[in-house]
Amino acid sequence: MDEHESNKGPETPSAFEVTRRTVIETGTTALLLTTLPRAALAAGPVEGNEPPLPVLKVELRINGRPHSLTLDSRTTLLDALREHLALTGSKKGCDHGQCGACTVLIEGRRINSCLTLAVMHDGQSVTTIEGLAEGDNLHPLQTAFVEHDGFQCGYCTSGQICSAIGMLAESQQGMPSYVTEDLTKPAAELTDAEIRERMSGNICRCAAYPNIVAAIKQTAGMPT
């Protein structure tokens, strides 16, 4: 045996060789680096150094009644209604403005209450599903939804009804939609296609869409 080979000793891994131990150590380190900052945020600020919350006083007229609220300025209108006033008819579905379950009326215009801050509507009038009926007398659209079975699980219904009320007002004011064919008319004819397009921001996961369209057409005084 060559003298140089006999003194070579056991073979050692190259400095650039990737081993199972290296992969595990690298993965563990990366996991810690991504997890620790989140854990620190979840734990909140260090006691004694907590910054004061940005609290503001908000005046809202909700369903005809004045309400004075002291809120974190980051509170959404939906959370103000549900968590601070116990008006839980407006539902929190996606919380991203994609399902329409939280739709309410602000000064008569429909809006996704999960996408707007309560402080942005200081002094304004808000109508929720709880404010549509007059005593035991349901709003005509509520009655139509019952007559046409416009709901199944009911989770989206409050948003559907508030949105439909806003939509009918928009139509009467002559606002066109993407499918409006004749823009010279003072108001578009509320065909099934018009209603479906105008209500496309409100999702019904039970797929009661034909019944919802029928209820809206009845309320608008159109044949169903």
C-alpha cells in the first residue's frame, strides 16, 4: 500500500456536502425565525410600555335612534353594530367584502359594513335589518322574501334584503348597471339579468337566487 494512502485516514464529508443533519438544522432555524416574531406580536407589548389605544367618540343614528359610542378608531362599522350595540342581524361572513352578508344602508345607500370604519360615519344615519319593519308590519321586501322562500339557512338574508332595498333605490334614480342595454331611458327595466347583476355582490350559498329575484320583482311591482 502506498505510504500516502495509508496516512490518509477515514474519509470526511466535504464542506459543501448536504447531509440530513444540515437539512434539519436549517429547517428548524427558518421555522424559528418566522414563528418568533408572530409569537411576540401575539403576546402584545411589554407591560408598562403599552401605547394608548386611539379611542374616539362616534355619534350614529341607527334605525332612527341616536347612539353615542366610544370606540377604537380601527373598529369597523360591522363590529360596532354587533359587538357594541348587539345588533347582530348584520352578519359577519367573509369579513373581506366578498359575500355581502354584512350589507347595511348608510343614508339610504348600501354598503359592506365590514369594509368601513365606524368613525367614518360620524353623524350619519344607518339602517340595519332590525330597522326595516314598523312594529309588527314587515317591510314589503321582507314580506316578499317570506312569500317566495327567498332564504334557506338565512345567514345571508339580512344582507340580501338591505342590498335589494338599496338596489331598487339606485334603479329608480336611473343608475345603470353593466348589463343595462338602453342608457337613454330614465330607469333600466328590472329584468332577471338586471337584478342578478345588481345583486351580484351578495352571495347565497344555499343558491336561493331564483326566489330572491322573484321577491325583488314583486316588491318592484313587476310580474314574477
